[in-house]
Amino acid sequence: SIGITLHVYFITYISSEMMKKVFLVICALFSSCPYLCTWAFSGTFSISKSDTQTTICFAKPSLLPPHYRNNGVWRSFRLSASSDGPRSHRRFPTFRQMSEWADFEILGDDDDLYSTDTEIQFASENDDQEIKAAVGSKLPAPTILSDAEPIFVPQGTVLPLTEENVEGILAACREEIGTMFGYTAENRGVGITGAVDFVEMDGPVVVLSLKGRFWHTRPMVLARVGAYISGRIPEIVDVDIDDPYELTDEANNAAA
């Protein structure tokens, strides 16, 4: 019986020593990777290593940290499809090397990043109409504030002085002396973007406005338009401009 007792004590001693070693190994492993504590006590996992990457499979992916960093490499995890359903309880790590901005530098010349130069190369007066139209089609046509139908009547016609007649005659003027304005793509193609609009009637005085760029001087444009309207509505005493600044070369040069 003494021999049996000593044998049992010997086996118990050996087992306790082995358990101590196993415990020390586990403690060292947990201290080197704190995440293993959570994973070990909340779910099981297995690690398989190949020549290219390490795959970690977790039974409880909700407990898995979204990413962790190791030696400058961020390791993030993604869901993978498997035969047990569309969303597997297995997660596989993907590895991404994050930039340390070591090669970051200020650009020496970054003016082209903020360039607002959108100037169009206009056609010349001697170019074909097709070329002018192709260039002018890139520019929007001037807006017309009135939707009055053109009234085409010969000069010397006597029409009553009404707002409707003035706007109708002005609409016809835009077409009959249209080379002065930018309503056609051909004219816009050579840089003519000017337009004329009716503003109001001040008794027998018709007030107009000019906008855009003209080849002719603006006072000449106003005089041509005034002569066209007055030649068909003789009751008009004068054709004036809404803002005197619109007759200046400065306004014409500043126009688009």
C-alpha cells in the first residue's frame, strides 16, 4: 500500500508540474496578445498558416475587433460566404499596408489645378459659316425677355404706339438686322454675343437695354434699332437706353 501511495503522489506531482508549465505558456501567450483573452473565453478559434497568409476562423465574429495593428500593418476582417448560409460565422483577415506619408511633399507648381481659363478661340470673319456655327454652338444664345411674335412690315408702315406693337417690331428687328446680335450660332462664333430687350414705355419714349458684346459701338446699335422701330411706329418720339453705362465701351468689353 505504501508503494501504491507513493506512486499516486508521484503522478500527482508530475501532473501539477506539467500544469504549471502549461499555465505559464498560456499566460505568456495572453500577455503578448490581449485580444486572445476575449477570444479564448467567449468563443473558439483556430489558426491555419500557409505560405502566403494566415487565416483565422472565429466561431463568434461579433466579438472580433474590426482591426488591429501589428508591425505597421493594419489587419481588417471581412465576412465570407460559405455553404452554411449567406453570412458565415467565419471571418478571414485581409492585410493592407498603410502609408506613413514619408514621401509626402508640396507641389511646386499647382496653378493648373485652379485654372479657370475657359476662353474660346473664336473663328475669323473670313471662315466658312460651318466653322463659325461650330464655334458659336459652344456658347449659349442670348435670352429674350419677351415672347412677342415678330411683326414684319416694311418701313413707312404706320402702326399705333402700343407696347405689343413695339415688342413685335423689336422681335422682327432682331431678325432683319440680326448680323448685329448674337442670336445665331454663326455670329456667336466670331464673338458677337450682343442682345437687345424692351424695358418699358415712358409716354412716347421707348426704353431698351443692351447686353453682351457687339462688334459695332453700342450707341450705333441703339441708333439702328431706334431707326427700325420709329420707321414703323412714327408716334415714337425717342428710343432711349435704360442705363447710360450700357452705351460705354467699358460695358461692351466687360461683356461675355
